[in-house]
Amino acid sequence: TSVGTINLSTYLTTDSSGGTGSWTDTNTTGALTIPDTIDVSILQGLGEGSYAFNYLVDNGDGCTEEINMIIVIDPENEAGIANNITICETNIVTNFDLFTLLTDNDLGGTWTDNTPTGALSGNIIDLTAVTTPYNPSGYQFTYTASNATCPDDTATVTIIITETPEAGTNQSNNICIIFVFF
């Protein structure tokens, strides 16, 4: 859940003891706003971490049982902001780091060669291994940031390799210039 409330009682199995129960905020976060509901935005404001809530049930005859429920706030995945690059074939390298084309990204994600070039290893691409003729649309690589609880986030970068222009061949020409004077 990103923002809103969670009714903790919906996560309990059926109570057959006939007792009554109550929730307590073990970490005193202030998120337990009504008897069985927590305000997720309060936990998010406290930052990532684990927050415990205790449920105690009493059957009225001196028999009690309690459970702890842990709510884990994980950071949202951030693949970053993608930047594209155009490189002349005379400037291609064997160890181009794709992370140089991302800003504000989480670490620990995975790269995928969308085109595919067969030249990607981890976050490093050997641009010299990309075969010619070069794809005029470029080569796309997707970075996926993920953790166990939040939805994945992706960013796709494009590398365009341009061929060196041909100026022609060197030639030697003799030109005769005649000056006429009057």
C-alpha cells in the first residue's frame, strides 16, 4: 500500500475464543489512528523500516493470547532518469558503463539488452563488438530497479553509433591559371 490506511484486523485469522481484542502501537509511531487501523502516510513519514503492532485478545476468564504484526516500509524503486547518447564510431570504447546514462537511480538493479547486441555484460557494453552496419535507431538498454515488496521501475537508454562520414579520396590536380593583363 502506498498511501492510505490499513485495517490490521483484516489480516487476522478468525478468533473462535469469543474474546475481545485490542491493538497497540509497539513502536509508538502514532500511526494507529483508530482501534484497528493504521495511517500508512505516518509510517512513510518515519522512513523505511519495520514497525510492530501488537494484538492482545482476552476471553474474560484470564486467558489471553497475543500476536505481533510487522509492517515493513520499503523505499519505492527508482530506475532513474534516462539520458541518450550519440557516439561517432571513431570514439567507441570496449567498456562503456551504462550507469553514466542514468541519474538518480537505485543501485542493485539489472540491465537488459533490448536490441540485442550481444555485447552487454552487467552494466558494461563493449561498443566495439556491435556489428556494422549500425542500427540508425540506436541500441536500447533497459535498467530495472526492484526490491521484494514494491513494483519494479524501469528506465531505457539509447546509444546511437554514427558512421564516420566519407570525404572522398585525396587527389592531386594541376590547375592552370592564366592571367591576362590589359
